[in-house]
Amino acid sequence: MTQTRTSDVGRLARFPSSRITKWFVVGFWLLVLAAAFGPAGKLQGVLNNEAVAWLPTDAQSTQVVKQITAFQSKNEFPAVLVYERPAGVTRADLVSVAAQVKQLNGLGPVRHDSIGPIPSRDGKALQVIVPVDMGTNGWEKLPATVDDMHAIARSSPAGLSMHVTGPVGYSADSADAFSGIDGKLLYSAMAVVIVILLLTYRSPVLWLIPVVSAGTALFVAQGVIYFLAKDDTLTVNAQSSGILTVIVFGAGTDYALLLVARYREELRRHEDRHEAMAFALHRAGPAIFASGSTVIAGMLCLLVATMNSTKGLGPVAAIGIAIGLAVMLTLLPALLVVCGRWIFWPVRPTYGSYDHTRDGVWARIGARIARAPRRTWVVTSVLLAVASLGVLQLNAVGLQNKDAFYTTPESVVGERVLARHFPAGAGSPVMVLANANRTTQVGIALRSVRGVASVGDPVTRGGRSLIQATLTSAPDSDAATRTVDRIRSAIAVVPGADAIAGGDTATRADTLRAAANDNVRIIPLILAVVLLILVLLLRAITAPLVLIGTVVLSFGAALGLSSLAFRHVFGFAGADSSLPLFVFVFLVALGIDYNIFLMTRVREEAREIGTRRGALVGLAATGGVITSAGLVLAGTFAVLGTLPVVTFAEIGVAVALGVLLDTLVVRPVLVTALNLDLRGRTWWPSRLASQDAELDAAPLPAEEGAPTLEPAH
């Protein structure tokens, strides 16, 4: 059994694994964790869920939010209370609701008088619009305010129902859905990871080390992001906070699995566990570092997004991955060598013991692929391409409020009641700001627009006027979006008006356009960045181009199959406009990890035994751990489905499916078959491509009928 001395590896690999410095590494991270633990718990308190934090910076709806402060707080939104009596509203009902309005005006967040009660034309409903201002960070307190409104409505006469809808109603239901999001996702992800690690390691104790390391990375990342968000250096919202938990825990555990697998392999070759870890870090560390760097680079590409919510996610996720990478390359190896071989109990990898991966299931699969590699990759590519056609079923044009949740929350019920008795756009008007001296002309232009039900009287302050236009269509419908486009075209031609249109419907229109623009700009950028990293890592052009092609196929198949599932299995009405971009970012940035880990191992082996044989050794050596890593990542993203929000569920399902495709089909079958078919051309134009011909002259095990391959040391 050949041993490699720690003097043969670099200092960086020796530092966390040596007999003395391992204690400094553990002590350092204990101090960092102690310092970050408190701030991490405060992250929810500095989340910015204001509309401006999500909208495109240069959109008209964003400009309206900023300019409307002359008329009302930018944090003021209407709660639409709709009262209904199917038999007809009585005089007692009117008196009761009028009394309730006075009580509603006395609520803390209500700074201006409410409007109403407004009777419906059919005489069966009343409407009250309550302006609610929860302040900058009051999003999570909205459910309590809605509860106060219901408490006031309990004095209504028997038979008169009340529902809260409109922007405040939907925001309150969203706040309920996201309540405790970090805890829900953390515990769900932890449970998934623990189960998979127990099945992977078959050890009752080893799973603790990766979980503790991943938890450390998450808390430190949350602490760092808290300070950046507190000082307004970074904008963090509920979406990016939730994804941070999933991505750090999932990717961090993946890196842990990859390192532990190589460490266990080296423990069979080295008597000293410190030497084994140093060599494992020396060999696997660069691949893990490259994988993490690819994810970081991919996430930072989001900085060019026009949507502020997407732009903010980039640095949040990048910070999380960077800290996770640092923890897994320092704290994890230090903890493993501190614990010793017993941590693998009951199956300890002793020096000189046999490595069963050499003739395991992936070795046998590799031998079968080797019999007809070209036919294998052609058939696999065609099947993936056919699966990609399912994307034609993807309706990624945004979700209406009524379709945004699994369940039917009160705000959706209220909207249905409102639509039965009032104009569909009541309670969510289009907000038009114009110069005061052109108010009359702008009002005339608004009234001439098809789809506008009514135009309110202008309110003028400081040379600008606010005009509210109620639409005939539901504010979150495609018809309303088209009406906003007509409104903007009509007011834009009023000379000297400088008119702009905002409000909920305008926000939806701007969001859809920004998301479509981001898809076109960011997806090619991420592909270019990942391709560059692969070229530098593999020192070739052919292999990176091949890997990029397989990743695109994997993404297309995942999105296609997910689209079919969304429509025909889950019954979702559509998809969020940002879904394709998010799925692409997570699948390419995270999914490329497995290809990097496989291909760096194949390259390592190809230098000694040729590409064909190296491809089979690489598959046999990494197949099990990459599959386990894929299951962990797929499982952690799937926990997004624990939130009753359709958008999160769709991201979770699509990414989980894509990761499983990548780890079970694309990486072991498609990439391996391509390596076997291309042989030395895989590494063109590097020197390895020319050296490979001589090494590849020997027959493959499949040709010899041999059951195993001996990896290069």
C-alpha cells in the first residue's frame, strides 16, 4: 500500500489537518460562531420587504412609490374590508359598519381616515378602505393588525360577514406564510440531511460532523449578513433569507460529503489520519474550491439584474457559499482528524482495507456504458431533449393573488366577494402622478382609456397631483396589466404633464417585464462565467464545452418535466416570471459542482492510465458520494415546499428534479459516455490530449472482461 507524506502536499492542505494547528482551527471557528450567534438571530428584524426593495429601480411603479411620499407614506397601503349580506344590506348593517369605521380609524397603524362604508350597486355588500401604515419593518406585524380588524367586526349584526383583502390582506397572508421561515426551513433541511447522511455513512455518529459544520456556516453567514443589512450595505428580504438557509445547508453538506469520501479513501492508504486528511485536502480541496467559486461567481452575476429582489439575492447567496466553503475546507477537516477513525464506526476505514467502490454499482454501470458509449450518449441526449419540450407547458407570466397559495386564505375569499359586488379593481387603484397644471388634461386622458371604471378627484401638493383610477379588471389580471399599458401611453402624450403610473397593477406589469429582461441578460452571462472557470480548471476547451452542453440539457429537461408536473400533477395555475432564472442559477451554479468533482478526478486518473480507463475509475470512485450529495441538495431544496407559497414550491420542485437528473443521469451516464467516446480529445488543446493516445492503447476492463480497475495513486 503506497503512502504519501504530508511533505508532498501544500501548506494549505496541511494546516487544518496537522496535529497542532487543527486545534487553532477549531478554536477560531468557536470564537467566530460565538460572535455571530447573537446577530444571526436578529437577521429577521432587518429584512427589508418594502416594495422598493423588490421592484426594478428605474420602473415607473418604483418612481411612484418614491414620489408619493408628498401625499402619503410610502409604507401606506389599503386594507379593503368587504361586508356581505346575500339577502341585502340592512339599515342596521350600515349603522354598525359606520361605527366600526370610527374604531378602525383609531388603530395604531391607521394614520388617515378610512373611506366608507361604500354600498354596492346591488345592495348586498359594503366596502371600507382602511389606509394602513406599518412603517419600514412592520411587514410581520400585519397579521396582528388584520386580527384587530376582525375583532372590531365581531360587533356586526348576525348574518353580515366581513373579509379583509386588498394589498394589506394579501400581505398579511404572505406574512403568515413566511412566519418563522428560517426555523421551518432549517429544521426541515436538517432532518432531510440527517436521514440521508445516516443512509450514506451507515454510522450513528459521523453525520454529526457535517451537520455541525453546516450549521456553523449558516449562523456565521447570517451574522455577517445581519451587519451588512443593518448598515444598509446589503438589501435582504424574506425571499433571499429563506433561500440562504437552503443553499448554505445544502451546498455546505455537499462539500462535506465530497471531502469525507476522499478522506475515507485516503484512510485506507495512510496509517496516520493526519496524513490521510492532508492528502484528501490536497486532491479534493481544489475541486471543492472550484465548485464553490463557480457558485459564488454565478450568484454574483445576479448583480446585473434589474429586479432589486433578484439583485439582492446574488450577494446574499454568494456570502453564504463563501463562508460555507471556508468552513468545509477548514473546520470540517479539523473536526474529523480531532475525532479520529472511530467517527466512522461501525465500518471504520482501516489502513490497507479494501475499497469496495472499485467494483461497486457505479463501476458496473461504467462497464456497461463502455460497451457502447456513443449510442449511450446519443440516446440519453435525445431523451433529455424530448423532456425539454415540456417547457412549452410553462406559463411563467406571473401568478395572480388567488393562485399564489396552496390553500385559499381569507384575502382570496375577500377578493371573490369584492368582485361579485364592486368593480374588480376596487381597492387597488392605479396611482397616477402628474404636474398640477396638467391635471385636467391627464384626467380626460384617463377617462378615455378602455378598462378604466372610474377616475377619482385629484389631490394636489407641491406642484404635483395624485389621481387614482379604478379598473374594471382584477388588479392582478393580464387584462389589468394591458389597461396599465394603455394608461401609460395615454398620459405620456399629455404635454408638460410628466405623468407616471404606479400601484399594484403597474408593479405587476413592471415586474413581468424586468424578469423577462433579466432572463435574457443573466442566463448567457452565467454560462460564460461557468465556461471560463471550467476552462481554467480543466485546462482544456473541449471538456468545458461538453459540460456546458450537458448542463443546458439537464436544465431544459428539469424545467420541461417540472412544467408538466406543475400543470398536470399539482394543478398550479402558472409560474412566477422569475422561475426560469432562479432554476437556471441554482442548477447551473450548484449542479456544475458534480461535474467538476467528477472531471477533476477523471483528469487526475487520465494522467496516469488514460482517459477511457480514467473515466471509469472516476465514475466508480465518485459515483456514490456524488449521488449522496445530489440527494442532499435535492432534499434541501424540496423543503421549500413546506411553505404554503406556490412560487417557493415551484423553485424547490424544479431544482430538486434537476439535481436528481444531473446526479443520476447526466453526470454518471451522459458525461461518462462522452468521455469514453471522445477519449483524449476531451482535454484538447492541452498536452494531456496528445499523451492520452499512448495511455489509452490498453483495452478497457469491459473489453477484457475484468471486474475492477485500480485507481492511480
